[in-house]
Amino acid sequence: MNDAELVLNEEMEDTMKGRFLSFDLGEEVFGINIHHVTEIIGLQTINKLPETPDYIQGIINLRGKIVPVIDMGMKFQRSKKEYSDRTCIIVIENERLTAGLIVDHVAEVMTIDEANIAPPPELDIGIACRYLSGVGKVDGEVVILLDCEQIFNDEETQIIQDQKK
């Protein structure tokens, strides 16, 4: 990478700093760093796969690329609910995988100042908090910020990656 590309990458990261895509799952509002979001698409036909955890709904063909699709409500141990016309798929990418996250509704891209982000709560439940990068406060509302690098543990990541084969 040359110096111009490095400067451009740094500028792009600065413009994304503190920016989160917010979405609803039931009554709760979640956010993921916009850096990980590649696109938002409407719900489409999902090809079911045998012998996968319930929260892995299957795979979709996104312009020739096979993308595993995860129902985030089920992933977070909520009961399965019917999808609506507002249900959509957020396609994310991190160092380990590309996946589609089914959410109830995408709300907006919001900027949350670092001063308004608290660290994840220290609860004795352990593993559930690994998903969180923090808790944002926006206009008196709480936004649960997800860590896209930690949403899926190593075993889950392997299962999801296997769906693309």
C-alpha cells in the first residue's frame, strides 16, 4: 500500500469513527460499528441447510457470493417470530467471516460520541457480555453496541464458514 492509500484509509476510518448502524430486535435497540456493514438488503429466499443450529437460517446467493444468514433474535435466545415487511438482512464482514444478520428493523446510522459510550456491564453471566463492545447513550435511550469481531465464538464461526462450502 502506498502513502496515498494509507492516508485515504485513515481518513475513511476517521469518518466512520463513532458511527453505528442501529437496529431493533423486539423492544431493544442495538448498534454495530458501520465499519463492518457492507450492505443492507431486504429479506429474500433463504436456502435452509440441514444439521445447523436453529439461529442459522441458511444461505443466500448475493450476486454470486454465498452468504450464511443468522437470525439475531434467535441467536440472542429470543423465541422465533414471524418476519415482517420491515425485517431485513444486514450483511457484515469482519476478519473471520461474512454473514447476513436478520433483524426486525434497521433504524438509522447514528454517531455516538466516545464520552457517551460506557463499557459493557460486568455481570457474572460471563459469555453473553463478550458480544458487547459497550452501551451507548443517545437522547436518553440506551443502545446496546455489539462487537462484530466477537458476535460468534470460534465454534460458531467455523459452523458459519462451513455453510459456504
